[in-house]
Amino acid sequence: MVDWRTAAGRWMLPTAAMAAVMLSTSASAQEDRAVPYWASISSGQAMMRTGPGRNFPGIWLYQRRDLPVKVVQRYDNWRKIEDPDGTTGWMAVALLSDRRTVLVTAEAPIAVRASDSANSPTRYRAEPGVVGRVEECNGNACLVRFGEREGWVSQDDVWGADENEEIN
């Protein structure tokens, strides 16, 4: 399995420069949402902590922009998140984005199809651990952009969209 986290003890804490990259629009948009909801990591480095504040110890340093996470709780400018492995912890809201993404979780490469039909021709395959940006989902399949390519994948093969969820 691909590991997108790094043990926090091996890395320095995020700097003030990283904190300056805060996006107030994503923070205000996330304040109005009911939990749980999906988000993604907006920074190339994002620290997960044991509690909602910089004074709490870091437990993971994520080095994977666009990694999908599930927000399960809010406290001030902090969000308790769950990562694809089920690990939970707190992250500053400025390090999260409302951009919907998915992570390929199947054990083998998955078919990326020309349409949402399971009988549709395969355009290419996506490897386990690949992250893509969601364009839409119809409850069974999602149209996902993987870099410059896009296509439809089964919602059963990815993490970042609820079962039967529709996204427009």
C-alpha cells in the first residue's frame, strides 16, 4: 500500500511562510457545512495533530496535495479529519480545500472508462494510490481528472465519495 504520510518526528513543523498561504475563502466555505463532509489537503505539506491547536503534538506530516480527507468535526479554525487509512487527527483549516478528490484504493490498476457505463471502453488504467480531481459523480461512477487525462471510474474503487453520492 502507498503511504502518503511521514512520521512527524522526522520533519520540522510547518513554517510561518506556509501559514501565510491561508485561503480565507475555503475557510469560510467550510464553516457553513454540516459534518461529515469531504475535503482535500491543499498544501504540499500539512501536519495532522493530536488536538485542535499548534501546541498539540504533530502525529503525521502529509506530503500529498489533493489527498482526500473526511472532515468529521469542527473546532474554531481546526478540523478533525479522517484519512484514507482511517487515522484521525486535527488539521488547520487553512491547509484544507473544498476541492473534491478521490484516491484509487483498489488493489490492482482500475479501468478509467470513456463513459459511466461499466461496458464502456477502457481509455487507460489508474494505479492504486493515484489521486484525481472529481468533476462529477452519478452514484455509481465518478468522472475524474488524473493530470491531463480524465475518464469514469467506479465509486467502489476510490475513496473520497460516499456510496451512491451524486456530485455535480
